[in-house]
Amino acid sequence: MNGASDIPSQQTRTVVTERIIAHVKRGWPHLGEPLVRYRGSFCYVSARLPGHREPAPILRLRYQGSPDRWNIAIYLASDDRYTEAELPTSFGPKTGTPEQGIDHTFILYAGPGRSPG
């Protein structure tokens, strides 16, 4: 499917970006504000990890037609690529909300986040 519904609208991108920034600030405040960018049906999230001068890629979300449904891919620095297949199954489903994507990938790069509340 390569229709327009495969690409998030500007309104969806804006809302999802706000959600991602808020979730990272709540759960991983030591990382600062994440860098969120879009290309086609993909949303890329990078963050400034301890010991890094520039934001490092962590997560790629692939739009599934809803702001709450994205395929989750983790960045593999060793191969310089994103993969949906190698996200540990113990972390949950490979499809979910942007917040689930953050929780499933950021923990591997930046350790456990703070509990919301």
C-alpha cells in the first residue's frame, strides 16, 4: 500500500512529536529534548545519550494509519541501520504507540526511565 493514508498528516506529525517529547522528558529527563523528524511514513527519534556530543539515533516508527499505531524499530549502531525484527520480544509487541516505542528502545540505550506519576 502506497496511498496517502500510509503517510502521517501534518496534524498527526505535530501531535505525535509533542507526545514523544513529553514522554522522553518525563521518563528520561537527563537526555533532554529528543530530536524528532519525519520522512515519508517514518518517524525517527534521536536523543543526546551520556557521553555523546550529538543526538544519537535510537528509534524509528513506521506509520500504520493511526497516531496510536506504529511499527517499532530499534537503531543498531553496529550495523548503522534500523530493524523491526531484532527488537527483543521481552520488551513487548513490535507495533504500538509512540510511547511504547520509546519505552521499548530507550531502555536499551539509556537505561530504565522514571515511572510516570
